[in-house]
Amino acid sequence: MALSERLRRIANAIVPFWDALYILQLEEYRVGRLAKWLPRFFFRRNVARRQQLRYTQRAKTIFAASLFLWVLAAVVVATSALPLVVRVGLIGVLCTFGHAFVAAGTWALWPVHHVAALRAMRRAASVVASRKEMRVVAVAGSYGKTTTKQFVYDLARHVLPTQMVPGTINTPRGIAAWILKDLRPSTELLVVEMDAYQVGEIARSCKIAPPDIAVITNVGDQHLERFGSVDRLASALRETIFGSKPTATVVFDEETYSRLGRPDPGGRTVRLVGCAPAYRSVLVATKHLSDSSVANLRLALAVANLVGVPERFVLDSCAKLEPPERRQRHAALYGYDAIDDSYNVSFMTARAGIRAGRSLASSTGKKLLVVTAGIPELGPHERDKNRLLGTMLRGQADYTVVLHSLFAREIKAGIGSGPHRVVADLAAFLAMAHGSFPPSEWVLLLQPELHDLYY
């Protein structure tokens, strides 16, 4: 281990700046989310797992501000007239409450970061507004956004000069930064994923890139812990409709429309997709896709029709479509024939992934091995979903490996006497995988390991 890393770990054990910064970074620098994790991590300085802190400009400035505030407080205490034993005790308190100084540093710098973000968002909105001929497709929803975005791009890109905002860049700041850096002058169709952790975020994204076509994939069970209720989640997703252009078309299925509360679109056209994956009444090839990917494809086909992609291009492209990496994608993984569903998870996508894994096992004549850490961010009325996940795995998987996350006990309760074992983490599974589960006999379904705050 490098000397700098050892010094960092020693410093973090004394004043937990790195732990607090790491949690903040994972939680999009929301101080309230840092407070949420503090009861679990207040005394647990598990810096050995903290390998992913990215030293961005924002992280560096917050660290500098936090350190300045801490040193200032320490100097005030050290030079006070209090008895020595009291001063030493107070310095110890300052060390223990290092998280508070990171929170204070984040709050102190918030106006600076906020003003910079607003400027970038206004500049990006100006760029989009100047592109009169460019159409914008916005994709929002609880899950399936990235897959739907990818399918729209794959269906349209051979016919129209098309760009999509890549990966999981889906916040107002991220979208604005990408537009300013990477939007090409020749682009005629821009596909944007819009996500939210709170009401108002999708509305801000729509101000940057007002949609000509607004797609809502579903109203599901992801992020319910953050929103608190399905009603608030639905309210956030409705911003995709009301933030679109007055002449826009909004696309979803009947169930999603109902879960949104069947809102009045205010003159916008509503396009409800059917149950079958069809393009202009012609069924498309979907045998290679999971159930949830087929649902995403139905929405993408509606968008392709709206932007005028010829039928022959659509039918040819559908036979070759693959979901994005780590989203129920059939792949070779750790030596196994596998369904890689390791990006993120909700109860609904977990169910679809398990069905895809079971189908692969049946078609290859092998047994199904599932590795899971559980479902995070469940709302107050969804608390039993990890137990139900275990019950589902007991009926569908031939063997389940449960990673020792916060949800392991609930999953185990659902599996009951079904074949399973609990291991520390994904690395522990990989160390024993081939010896216990030969790839010649097993197919693998890998669900997300989850980030280390859940361990």
C-alpha cells in the first residue's frame, strides 16, 4: 500500500472527511442523504472499502472548505482560556464530528456551485433553442430509461443524424454539461434521459432541452425511499409532460397513464402504445429480449414511428437490438453463460431478470444460479419486497448466493429452506464460484452488488 494511502486512512480514522465526502458523492452531494447514512457510519470508519472517491473539482473544493472550517474551530478551541483538559476534550469532539464540517463546507459552497450550474444550464438551453430543426426525445420513468433511450437511438441513427446523451447522464447539470461539450451542429434528433431524486428536477431538465416527444416508461418502485410515496414520484414524472413543448407528443402505455393519474396533457398529443411489439401493425423480432426490454422496445417503436423511420430499417434493426450493458443483457460473465442485470434493480426488473435467467437455463439445459444483494431505496409501503424477492428466488432459482448486504436477512427469510448461502460480497462469491458451480452445469443471473454503504 502506498504511503499516501496509509496516511489518508490514518487521517480518516481521526477526522472522517473522506468517509463523509464519499457518501456525499454517492448521494449527488445532498447533505440530507449524508445525515440519513450517519447513524450507520458515525463510528464505522470502513475506509478500506472506500476506493471509489473521485477527486473532482467539486470534491476538492468541499474538502478544502471543510478542512478550513475544522482548522478554524480547532484554533479557536486551542487558544481559548478554557482549562487544558476541556480544550483537549473539545478537540476530540471536533475530530469525532468531522462529518458536520463536511456538511458545513458543502452548504458554504452551495451558492457558488449553484450559480455555476445555473449559468451552465442557461447556456445549454440557449444552444438547444438555437437549433430550430433539431427534435428532442426525452425519456423518463422509474426504470427502463437507459434501455429505451438506447433502442430509440439504434432505431433512428441510420436514418437521421442522431445523438443520445450517453450512459446515465440524466440530471440537469449532467445534461447541460454534455450539451455544451458534445452536441454536434449536424444533429437532428437528440435523445435525452431525464431522472429525478426529488420533485422539480425533471422540470429543470425540460427547461434545458424541451421535448418534442416525451416518453414515460413506467411509474414503479425505484427511488420510493427518496420520494416517500408513489404520488410524489408520479408528480415528478408528470413534469416530463408539462415541461415538453405545447405541440409535443407524449408516449406511454395504458398502465403508466393510469398510474400518472391520467393527467390532462394541455393540448399535447397522447400516444398510448399497445401490448404487442409492433411497428405499423407488423410484429417485430423480440425472442432475444427479456420481458422488460420488450416493454421498453414498444415505447421506442412508437418514437421511431413519430420521427418517420422507414419500416424496413426498423424491422432489420429490431432483430439485432441489444439492451445496454448490465441491463438484462445475455453475456459471457466470469466464465459463465449469463444474464447480466447488475446495473440497478427494482422489484419489477428483478422479476423480469429472473424470468430471463430461467429461460436461458431452460434453453441451455443448465441450472440457474442467482447472485443478489437485494433491492435498495424501497418506500414505506414496499418494505416486504426483499422478502418477496427471496420467495421468488426459492421458486425460480436452482441456487441463490446472497451477498451480505443490509437486505440479506430479509432475502433469507423469503428463501427459507430453499438452496442458498450467504457470502461477504461479490469478490467472495467469485473466489469460490467455479469450484462450487461449474460453468458447464450452471448459467448465472447477476443482480447488482450495490455500493458499499449497503454493507
